[in-house]
Amino acid sequence: MKKIVVGNVDCEAQCGDPTLRNVSERASSSRVANRMAWFLDEGDVFVTPYLILPEMMAYIGRFKGFLPGDVTQVFPGNDPADTVLITESLIEGSDLIERIRVNLVPGVPYGMISYFPDPGAGAIAQGLGLEVPDTDLKFMLDGRAAALSKKSLFRGLAEERDLRIPPGMICRTKEDLRMAISNHLARTGSVIVKQDLAGGGEGNVALTTELNRGYHPGAGQTLRIAGEDDLRTASEAVWSRYVDSRNTCLIVESFLLDAHPVYAEVDTRGQVAKVINLGSMRMDPTWVGFEYPVQNLAESQIAYLVHGSQAIGDACLRLGYKGLLNCDAVKADGSIYFHEVNVRYGGCSHLDAFCRLTLGEDYYGRHGIVTENRAPFKGTFEGLEAFLESEDLAFDLPRRRGVAIMTEDLARTGTFECLVVAESREEAMGLEDRLFGRALNPKVALRG
């Protein structure tokens, strides 16, 4: 069945008022949205916040078996150079649904997949009469995905299933926050404070009494606490900045020392939840890529990660969600601790789809794979392709080796996303080192 693919990244349910997002944040959101193009097939329609270059679409099509003209991009703006996020308010207050409708083949049924199953996606499905089950449509229109993604709900959901979570507290007042930070700083010297509903490290801030400590993985900012006055000032500042009409509480967690971030992606579209991929998360300080297979975990720890993720997936399935979700966890002190679930397509979803397409359904554990979200390159897309070819770095399907371009944002930020694959982890890391050693930008730009 043909389908509509909706790149509704950072809608209201995820980031609050989208008009407050600056140019850089909107560019980042649209780059994430355009990962969804890897789910396109011939005859599909892609609803995108930022038009994908024909050259990039042709690149995807070479793997997927379509030409750029075989898929249709629908953009809600008037200036093709603009970035217009696909939000609930946009869908309700614009002609986006009609723009999609005129690109559908009359009499042909269409399904739909969306990055985030929010009421906006539900409005598109309902407005166009798409082939979406009534239960799935109701789940979207009810806004249940946002509710299931709340970290406050997750703590109870995980504990009910006897899953380990970091010591912490749900804080509903400014004084709760100060007390929780004080109590949990005593455990490890550092805490992380999280917004109830946020992703990608946004809304996460670390506080530490270790004045010489560097960044804290997963936190976009670190505040130093040298005494009670610092504690009170910092807790008030964090409360004022991160509490709003959407996030009415904050979650404080003890920051687990020497934590190794990992994740598992779960498919709940069947009768039972099933883990379909897992890996290590590369942090600097927030998430910048993945590594496969998962590193530094014993077999028993992998089994616990899979067991816990499937339990969380089954809970979401019973509450009405049928789709992909990802469970974030860390390995610390020899144990796995779960800390959140994202009820949506994740940064791993398109990578898994690409690997299954090019490496086979049994790719996991048979190859070394690393990914980067902000790889630097000065030039055009054609120049990037030529550079990879000239350095014998371009992905070679027969050899199952090389650098594959996942998305590009060369015009706005001079970066692209890539997946590097080889027979072993060491060889993949070597290819990555060659890529950044020979690219036109210094590697430091990767982490900028």
C-alpha cells in the first residue's frame, strides 16, 4: 500500500511552543525529520519541514529502488528555502492537508507513518481518510504518545515491572527540587535534572559539587555547586527556566558515575513487543551517534536490557501504542538502569531500516557500525559524493563497507549524518578516522 510519511519532529507535544525555537534549532529538527525519507517507497508522499535535495533523494532511491520523481515531497511553506516545522497548530491553521490531498492518486488507498503519533498526525489521517486502524487513530487524536513519553510516568511504569531506575525524585515545587538536589548530590556528587517531556538532551541540566569535573553525558549544561547559596540559586534558576505549562514537574536523578549509555528499539506493531535493535550511544555531551553492536555489556546485561525494554514495550502496547519506541538506559556499577522511553520513531529507526536493506536482516553482530550526527563538510552534495569516492570511503554494497550518507544539511550548517560500516568495529573506526582526517573541515567541527 502507498503511504504518507510525516516528518513531524518537535511538534508542540515534544517541544512546547514551536515559535520559540531559533533558526539553529529548527534546522536541527528538520534534519531529524528528513531521516524519515528512508522509509519512502515508490509512489509515497513525504510531508517535510525542509525540502530534501533532489541529489539526496536520488541517493536514497538508489538503495530503495525508486527515482526522485517516483516520490512526492509536500512542503507547508511558500519559500522552498524556508524551514517550517510540521506542528499541530500548522496543520489546523493552514492548507497542508489540501496540499497533500492534491498529490494523492484518486481511488488508491494510502496508509501513514509519522515520526510522532500526535494529534496533528491524527488530523492528517482523519482529514484524508487514510487507511489507519480506528484504534491507532484514536491513540493519536487522544495525545497518548506524549503522556507515555513523560519521565514521571516512566519511573512508575518501570518500577511496577521491577526494573532498575536511577535513584531520584519527581519534583512538583521549587522546594521539592532544592531538597531533591541536595539529597542526591550526597550520593555521587552529581545529579541530573530533567524536564518531564523533552528529548535529545534538551531540558537536561547537571549539577555537581565536583568543581573540576568536565561535562556530564546527557546534559546540555553543567552547574557547579560550592555551597548552600549556590544550591539555592541554581535550583531556583533551573526551576524558572525549565518549568512551564507543558512541564509542570522536574525529575531529579542521581548521576551514576562512569555510566555507559545504551538503548534498545522496540516494535509494538505485532501481538507482543519485540526488540529489533540495540546499541551504545555516543555522547559529547549529548547524543551524537551510535555504535553497533552494543559495547561493554556482558551477556547477562544485554539480556536484562532486552527483557526490560520488551516489558516497557508490552506496557505501551497494552495502552494502545502500535509502532516503534526506544528505551534509554545506562550501564553503571555493573548493572543496567532504565531512565526513559520515547514513544516515537527514534534516531536509530532509519539506521536499522538501512542496515536491514543493505546488510541483511541478520546484520546485528555481523558488522562493526558507527554513526555520526554532525559530520562536517564544506561543499555541495555532489562534492561530498565525489570526495567519498575519491578516498575509497563511499559505501560499497557488494563489499558491505564504507560511509553511507543518511541526511545532509550542507547549505545551512555544513554538516551531514553518516553511517560507517565494516567487517569489524576496529575497521569501522578506522574508516571514520580517515573520513574526518581527510575531510575539508577539522574534526573539532563535528562536536561544535
